Amino acid sequence: MHCRILLALLLGLLSPGLEAKKCSVNENEQSSVTYLLRQMVNSYNPNDIPNPSILLALRLARDHSLTTEKEMIKQLKEDAVSRVQNNVTFSSGTVALYVLALQASCDDPQNVSALNSSVNLVQLLQKKYNDELENIQHHSSPITNYYQLGLDVLALCLQNVSVNISALLVPTCEARQYTYGSQFSVDTASVAVLGLTCVKARKDLSEAEKKKVRCSVCCLVKKILNKGASCGVIGNIYSTGLAMQALSVSDECYSRPLWNCNKTLQKVLREIPLSTFDNPMAASQITPSLEGKTYLDVRGKTCAADQDNLTISTTVPPTTSPPANITVTYTVVDGVNNTFNNSIIITVPLGSTFLTVMQKAQASNNNTFSFTVTPSSWGPYVTSVHGLAASDSERTYWQLLSGSNPLMQGVGDYKPLDGENLVVKLSTY
Ligand code: B12
């Protein structure tokens, strides 16, 4: 459907008085947010690579653990300076997250001082973003991915840098750049909506440009809403937090009945005690929207009044009797060139992770079931199996499945059930 007609149609549905009330946790529900904030604070390790997404979420929260946040800021700055000094990999999206986290900490990302040196992360981000755009011109895809391009635009815009957004626009509402494989990525579109929403408010934009941006935002919002399920989840549970942020800044694109924010909020709250967001990265992407915040709120963030009121208790896990065992089938398959397809039956204690199954298979047959992982913000990321490495340039990755269903979690988090068919399959995206 043509973008302008869509906008008119969606606006036509809007009627006064139906505006959504602020959708965020109430005082009774605040303990769920506290639980997630603690998960993030407790995950801080001075010897790890810093996680800017976690610092950003902690900074946007109502309650704070200021000592830990200060240490995180220091670690982030030292890491940024040392990466630049030593020419260590620093993807555009990572730089963007560093910029957002520092801005949310009332620190200047244009002048990051640490280790007796200083760097301008905004300038670096501009260069990295231009490299991404050049790569699109020459190779039809960015160096990283469109999720990171969305983060780049968002961070640059919030730093008042005027930025070329043509790569994120969807003039015909097709949104091909927002799909991985054949799947529309709610996460990627949501971050783009946030970035484009910031750009739309810029004073130096002409009316015609504004219209183009508004149109693309509403196309993406329509596609995000299409991924809404009746239970309140948008995309999957892990894209829901970013989708909530995107939808809350774009209500000019839809009418109230198309999205019930409180229903989504209640669904997320029910998932928290089920450990769904225990991965600190998952916690970081859901907490802002629980308190009605978005990444756009880093602009205008003040820090002086922050209260050091988040008490950190380390909960002692209850002692349990030895767990029962489960038996699963584990298959490794080259789904691209069809060079191998091998299975093994593995027994592990109930509550073990997918990674434990892989390690046990590798221990029993090191040739067939060998694998490598690389650490990432979400935990271990599978990079090769049976000596075969996935390749970004060929757009292949090691996909995780249960039977034929792709998993929503990585090998470090997913806990299989008895009798499950776990599959690691080389696939294209
Ligand atoms: C792009 C992307 C991918 C790309 C990554 C490669 C590429 N060329 O960029 C592809 C399509 C290959 C991919 C694969 C997977 N992904 Co993915 N991915 C994303 C996305 C949209 C953006 C990541 C990003 O660039 N972040 C910004 C940069 C700056 O941060 P980063 O930490 O450096 O990013 C790297 C890691 O995040 C890593 N990565 C990407 N996905 C995953 C998933 C897991 C579990 C791990 C450990 C690492 C990882 O690749 C990124 C680029 O190098 C996120 C969305 C989100 N909300 O975060 C989902 C997301 C992180 N992915 C997810 C999942 C589930 C997967 C898969 C497990 C799916 C599957 N069933 O196989 C696999 C990973 C399997 C493996 N080999 O271990 C979930 C994770 C949820 C969770 N609780 O763990 C997310 C949140 C999407 C969602 N809403 O479900 N992914």
C-alpha cells in the first residue's frame, strides 16, 4: 500500500479522547523492575568487556546503584580509549551504544578521557556510519546489520549531528532491509523507528523531508503492529521491549485499539518471575519500557538528582536435591552445502543448558561434534561446528532449533526438556 494512503488511513482511525494513558508499572509492580535492575547490577564484572546496553538501561531507570554505575562508566571510558588506541574491533552499533550510555550518564561522548588520553566517540561514530553506507553502496549490505544502523542514527541524532538516513527509509513500505532470512525483524524496525523519530524532530529538516520520514516511520510501525500477538507479545518476547519503545513514540501512526500497551506490559510482568529476562542483556532491553522510558529520553537526562536507592541483595540459591536426568537428541547439520548431518543421544541433568549438551557431545566424539563459540553481549554465540565456520560475507549462521522451530535464546541460556530434538544447523539469513 502506498505510504501516504496508509498514513491517512491510520490517522483517520484516531479519535480524540482515545489517547493511551501513560503505560508503566505502578508502585506494586515496581519490585519486578527492581529484580531486573539487580540482575544487571550483579552482572557487572570489572574484568569483562563493558556492556553499554546495561549501563544505558540502569541510567534510564528510576532507582540507582550509583557506585556500580560510576564503575561501569569508568570501565566504558577506559575500554573506548583503549580500543581506539589499539585499533581493536569496535562495530558502529557498539560505538553508538557507548555514545548513548555516556550521554545517559551526563558524560560527554565527544570528549572521553581515560588512561591519560581522550577520544571523540561521536566523530568516530560518524566515520563508522559513513563506512556502513559506503559498504551498502558497493556490496548492497552494511558492514554489520541494519539494527546497528538504526542505533547509529539514533545516537548521532541525539548528539545533534545531522545524518543521512536514506538507508533506513522505506518509501514503498517494503522494508526489505528489516528482514533476516524471510523474517521481519521487530527489533531492527523498532530501533529504526526510534532513530527516525529523533531525526523527524530536527529543526533543519524541510517539510518534504519530514513527510518522507513520517511516512517511513508509520510503515514500520504498521509492520511492527502486524507482529503483535493476542497475548501482548510483539514479535517475540525479546523484541517486545524495543517494540514498546517504538510504539510509545509513534502514536500518531495508529489508533488505540491497534495496540493495548497495558496488555503488553502485563504479559511482560508475568514473564519476569519465569526467569525469561534473567540474561542481563534481555533485562537491559526490557526495563526502560517498564518505566515508560525510551532511548530518546537520554536527551535531556539530568543526573544530579539521581538517588542511590537501589539496595543490592545477593540471593542465596536454595539447596536442592540432585536433579533428575533428561535425554535429548542432538543433531549438527550443514543446511547450506549439505555436507554432513549427524545425530547423537545425550543425557544431562535437568536444568542443563544447550551448551552443556554440545560440550557432552563434543567430549564423546570430538571430530563430529566439535564446535566453537565467541563471547557476546548475549552470551556465547556459536561460530563453527565440525570445523565449518559461519560467514557474515556469505550471510550464513549457525541456527539453533528445537525440531524445526528456531529457538528464541542462545546456547548459554536455553534449557532443553526431556526428549527434545536439539539442532544446530548452518543456515542463511
Ligand atoms: C542481527 C542479529 C542476528 C544476526 C547476527 C549476525 C549479523 N550479521 O549481524 C543473525 C541473524 C545471524 C542472528 C542469529 C541469532 N540470533 Co540474533 N539478533 C540480531 C539482532 C537483530 C541485532 C544484534 C546486534 O547487532 N546488536 C547490536 C550490537 C552492537 O551488539 P553486539 O552484542 O555486538 O551484537 C552481536 C551479538 O548480539 C551477536 N548475536 C546476534 N544474535 C545473537 C543471539 C545470541 C543468543 C547470541 C549469544 C549472540 C547474538 O551478533 C551481533 C552482531 O555481531 C538482535 C536484536 C536485539 N534485540 O538485540 C537479535 C537477537 C540478539 N538474536 C536472537 C537470537 C535468538 C538469535 C539466534 C539464537 C536465533 C536462532 N534460533 O538460531 C541466532 C544465534 C545462534 C548462534 N549462532 O549462537 C535474540 C536473542 C534473545 C535471547 N534471549 O537470547 C535477539 C534479541 C532477537 C529476538 N528478539 O529474538 N542474530
